[in-house]
Amino acid sequence: MEYIIICQDELPYFLLLLKDLSSKKDTIHFIVDQQAIYERLRSQGISAQVSSFNVDRDKLVRDLRLKSDSCLIVSIKNQPLLSNMLKLVARYHPFQPTLIIEENGVAIPEQLSAKLVRPSSIFTDLCLPRIEQAFTKRHVQQIKDLFADKDKILLLIQSDPDPDAIASALAFRHLIGRNRTTAHIASFGEVTRPENLAMLRLLDIQVEKITVDIIRKYEGLCMLDVQPAHFAGSLNQAVNVVDVVIDHHPEKAGFQAKIKDIRATYGATSTILTEYLRAVDFNISQRLATALLYGIKSDTLLLGRGVDPADIEAFSYLYPIANTNILRRIERPEVHPEDIDSFSNALKKRRIVNDILFSHLGRVRREDVIPHFADFSLQIEGVEWSVVSGIFRGNLIISVRNVGYVRSAGAVVKNAFSGLGSAGGHSHMAKAVIPLKNFYKRFGDKRGATIRERIVELFLTGFEEAPKEEED
């Protein structure tokens, strides 16, 4: 790209920011009408020429050597002179891409491909982001200093980690210059969704399952994409003050942190970590970019839900770096042939009540088969909720999904199943884990259809008792 800038004031010094925004192949040439400005530009090694706009403007515009990739930038305070200059550009160089920097507006000739930019927006668009990055860089340094003298650090994420949490933890570990030996990514639960398991495998990420007691062995604790209140006070048994909390969910009171960065307007915590990395000019690898991009993509439903402009900026920055082939493999995890037989049998025995599909898979080889089938069931016409159960390692696992909720899936599942085991989740997805001995003790040692029918009864009762969500 070639930038030719015609101006008559100190604006060139702002426009020099273009050098940072453009590639090394771009060229910038100034045409000014003041000798002093010309000399200052030349002293900095900037290509420039001086010309009288009042006397030589016709010849000046006519002789401009514009190429197919030339962008003309015009900044002239005198409005009659500016208007005349634009008419000359339209005459000699029809439909030339032109950027006009003018505060009050000016008539743009029809034969000119021009856009108007107000000088006041130059600071907002070009300078302000750099200022924000400077403050972010200082914030990152404070985080690094906090962990500088700590040998073992725990990066704690939620109990059934999602891509945003996993990616954020991975990015944080890179940010503070640690590896998987000195900074462990851990959770109180296990990764269950097939896409998330594929993410761990394809990007070589390890998430350890820990207990509250183990936390005491670590010298530093950072919580990512989650807050202490999420663990219902159990965390307080091991630690009184968390070192760092970084999250994009609404802040919940009742915890202390030395450093916290909670941005409820953001669609993903991965966006916050991307800003951290960019502020310190970190060389983001393809593997890390792929993880962060998938974290943003999954939490915002491909920028379709709860999106902040920062999410779009981070997504745009990461996309060219990420490995899209790996992303496709993550989003379409492999299905074992034995699982297909389970799916087929469960579909035949499905039951639909009030747009809620209920299905029982029986005993399964892998737990992730259950949420995978729950996701698949939402594709059936007319189904708005899916409730899929299966037996794995002595537990009855129930996965719940919806396609746009009136009630929170987490609230429904908690109401329905918390008396038998652990239960909860988010607005659009939830899970219950019930020891079989608890289930059989209450309902008798019967199998198959009886399990499904009991789940139907409990879920529908929990559904009616759960409060309705307020619409935006």
C-alpha cells in the first residue's frame, strides 16, 4: 500500500502512527505547504515534498503519480481550498480512494471514492488503544511479580472445564513464563464433552483432577474463567486469599484476591488473556492461538452471543495464526462404532414430552458419549431440550441441553436431581452425576425403561419448579 498525504498542519505527526499499522512493504509520502514541516519530516527520514497549495494545486494534483494501491489522505483546514482540491482529484483521478480528515464535514464529489474522518477520532482510534495497552502491560508485570518467587503454581478452572477456561489457563502459563511442571492446570472435576477432550488431545494440554487438600501444596493460586464462589465455599477450607482471579462472568462477592480482573461485558476470558499477550508483544504460537480462538468461538457461539468489540478484535487477531484444520477436528470429534449402536438404540426408544427429548443409552464405554448424544438430539425437529442418560463407572450420568432457554438448565437439573447426587450447570447445558446405589435405593433395582421413566418424572418436576429466566 502507498499512502500519499496532503496536509498543511501538524497532523503528519499523528499520521506517522500509520507506520506502526502498516506493513514493511508500505510507503508513506507527505506533500506539505510549509517549509518548517517539510524540514522536520525530512530530518526524521520521512519522504516529503513542499508545494504551495494556493499557487500550484492544479499542477500538483494533475501530476500525482497514483497507483492502483495508492491511498490519498487530505487534511486541509481552509474549507474552500479543501473543496477545490477534492474537485481537482475527482477530475484528474476519478474514483481515487481518498481519506479526508476534516472536523466540520465537506461536500465530496461524486467521482471520488472518499471517506471522511474527523481529527478527534484519530486519538480515539489510533492513540487510545496504545494507551490501554500500556496500562495492560503494567498490569501484566504486576501479575508476573506476584508469582516471581513461587515455585509451584496452581491454575484452577471450573469442575467440567470448557474451551475458554482451558485456553485461558494455557495462555496464563505462557504469559508468566512457566511450563506444565511448575504451573499445573487443574480442576475439581473431569473434562467430559467430546469436543473438549479432542481439544486436550490435539493441542497436547493436560488438565489434572485435584482435591481441595492438594491446593495447600501450591505456593500460588490463580483462578481462570471462574470465581471462588463457584465452588460454594469449599475452596475457603484450603485458602483464604486467592492470588489472581481472571474471569468474564459477573462478579460474585465473598472472596479476596490480591489481583482480580473481571470483565462481565466480555464474551470470553480468552479475550482478556489475548489482550495481555499482545500488550507485552508475546509471540503467540499456532498452538496457543488455536486454543484461544476456540475458547472465544465456543463461549460466544461464533461471535453470536454476549459479544464485546474486544472479542471481535481478539478473534480477528488470532484467526490468521490459528490452525483451522485442528479447529475442525476439535469441533467434529471422532465417534467409535460401538457408540453408533448405542445411539441407534437410544433413538428408537426416545420419548418426547412437551418438546423435551428423553433418552437412555444404558452402559457406555466413555462418559463423553452421553453429552455428545445430548448435543446431537437437539438437531431433531421440534426438540428444544434434550435429557440423555447413561451408566458409567457405577454412576448414572445425565446430560441436559437446550436451544434457547426459558429456564436455566442448571437450575432445572439442580432442582430435579440434587437430592440424589451432584447436579448443576449453566443456562444452556447442565449435568447430574448420581451414584447408582443412591438411585436404586430410592427407586428399586430395576433397569432400562424404568430408569428413563424415573428421570422423566424427576426432570419434569424440576422443570416446573425452576424459575423462569427474564428475557433481554
